[in-house]
Amino acid sequence: MNITKLTRFLPVAVFAAIGSLLILGFTIPNGEVGVGHLDRPFPPFDQPAMLGTDAGISTGDIAGEVSLVNVFASWCGACRREHPKLMQISGEKNVRLYGINWKDRPGAGKVFLNRFGNPYRKTGDDADGKLGRKLGVTGVPETYLVDRSGRIRYRHIGPIDDQTWSAVIKPMITRLEAKQ
């Protein structure tokens, strides 16, 4: 094949490769994105309190227990849809739910929780998104299931719904709680 034919074919090949990657990206279910984060330690953190609240959250708060860490924001419509499910989950036995308010305006997280209820044991502020970057947060909501040793065992991107809770997350919590 001479150079002229190759240069004509190259743009078509590049376009086909990009198109294939885009199509593949749209076919991955929400809960499966980011599986590369599984079995990695949850990054050490010390998040300050949200404006208008008393305490933040740090690595020590989730250490030694099976925990769910939910990343949310007041400006997030999907977070509002997810919130009633989080309120339900927070009342269940053996569920330790913590919140990270991600890239939000000062005070907006507190207003959000005052309006819709606070399902979290503790909530920290990640206004600059630094913890989110360490976790690989691509958007909110995202929820991480962390085992007793501090390792991420599951990452869910998008709102948790009844199906995801009952078929995936709750059984994983039960299994992790049973391990000593």
C-alpha cells in the first residue's frame, strides 16, 4: 500500500476507533464503571464540617467497620431522587452511612440535608473536590462500600435504587459483616 492510499484510510480508521470507544462507553452499566477502584484502600482523608454543621469526617470515623460513603451535592438532581432511599437505608440495622458533600456552595449541603433529612452519621465537605479526585469521582451521586480493613469493595455510580440496594449492596454488606 502506498502512502497516498494510507493517508486516505487513516482518518476513516481514526473515526471508527473513536466511535467504537464511545459506543462501548455508553454500554457499560452505571454500577460497573470504575471497577478498577475495587480492592484498593479508601484514601486517607480528613474532611472539614460543612458550613453550619458541628463536625466533619475523617478516616478514623469509618475505620474498623463496614461503611457506605455517599458522595452527593445539593445541586444534583439525581442526588435528590436518591435521597429518600438513603433515608430508608440509614434506618437499617448494620448500615453505617457517611456523606461527602462534593463541590458544593458553602452552606448548600446543610440546607439540602435540613430540607430532605439527614441520613448520614457524619458528613464532610469536599468543596475543592480533592477527596473526589483521589476516589476517581466522575459525578454525583457515587457510593463506596468500604470493608473493615478500609478497602473499597464496591463502587456504585448513580442513584441507589430499590433493585441495586436489595440485589447488590445489602447482600454485600451482610457478607462483609459476617467476615471476621
